[in-house]
Amino acid sequence: SGISPGSHSIQTRIPAKTAIEQLLDPKRMKSALVVREGSTFASVLSLLKSNENISKSKSGYAAVKPIYSNPRNSLEGSLFPARYSFEKNTNIETALNSMVAKAKSEYSRIGIDAGFEKYKPFEVLTIASMVQIEGDPSNFSKVARVIYNRLKIGMALQLNATVQYATNSQGQIMLSNKATKINSPYNTYRFAGLPPTPIANPSADAIKATLNPAAGDWLYFITVTPRDTRFTKDFTE
């Protein structure tokens, strides 16, 4: 919604008004890279490696620190969804650090640093990542409430999205019965509680909904048709 940081291709010897118009044109951003809402660290890494402005020389990212410390030192959820543009020969570490810095700024503005009830910021981020994949903006707050309600009673989350993350099968509609039995800490059918890390980079809307869940006693939800997701506390219903 404004002038994005990065390299823009604009004409010279033009009026200031025209220059601003060109700076606002996303088509004039050189090698723009879009981190989409719900993207994973692996998908962002793939985008970076294929971007012509990112240095192809071997450079790791071990020194890049996630927003919130975690046992796995995972960057999942620490890369804010936005449009980025980098100068020629930018290394992957620098690019990732800019995404983490953007996330730090945005998350602080949203208020995630304070956590929610008994949940710490990293746990809120993890829940928001599941909300992002399982719901849509119209029902994010309801999906968040279902997750909190299940956690409160010790019920397994049983979310397809976490299993699909573990099996690298994101985007598939169906989940096999066999997949629900895999031995992975991300298998929320087999293990109760939260997965060890976020499963995606959540949007600001998903985080806001996780910090402000709707009031309700729902334990289940099912999408009947696109944009028609129904919630209930009764398994039979």
C-alpha cells in the first residue's frame, strides 16, 4: 500500500509526481520477491535461491536468529509475508535477516510480544500459523477458539495442516488414515499439545485473531463449501 523498500526501475529527468507514481508501481520493482501468507521457510528459501539478485555463492543462514528463541532454532514463522526486493549479489543471510526484522517490527506492533493468557509469544505464533492454514480471514478467530478449547481440555488438535507440514504435502485436500499415524512431533492426531514450531508464516490477520479469539464452546469445524465453514461442540453434529 506504499513505496516498498528495494530496487525500483524508474526513468530520469521526470517530474516528482511521475517519479512517485513509478515508485508506487510494483511492476517496476527489480526482481521482486513475494513471501505469501501461509508460506513455509522451505518455500521462501526456494524463492531466494531462484531470485536473480540473490548471490549464488555458497552462503549459509545458520547465523540468522528467529524472532523467538526455540529449541530447534527454527525460522518457521519468523519471515513476515510481504513484497521484498534486494540489491544485486545480496546473500541469503542478509535477505532472511531483513524478513525477520520486518516480522519483529510488525509482530511488536500487533502485540504478540505480550503473549495471550498462559501462552508465550512463540506459542501464539505457532497457533497463528495453524489458524492461517486451517481457516480463512472470515473465520480465523473461530478457528483460534477451537484450538484453544481443545488445548484447554487436553484434546489432541487433530489438524490436517500439521500432518501435511510433516509430510511436505501442503495444499492437498484429503489426508489418508495412514498419514495420521506417522511418527512425527507435528502429527497432532498422534500427539496432544502444540507442534514444536509454527508450520507457516502467518498473516497479521491470523495473529490478531489468535490474540483475540471469538467467544464460543466449539471443538470441531468443517468446511462444507468454500467460505462456508461450520463450527460445533458436538462430534455427532
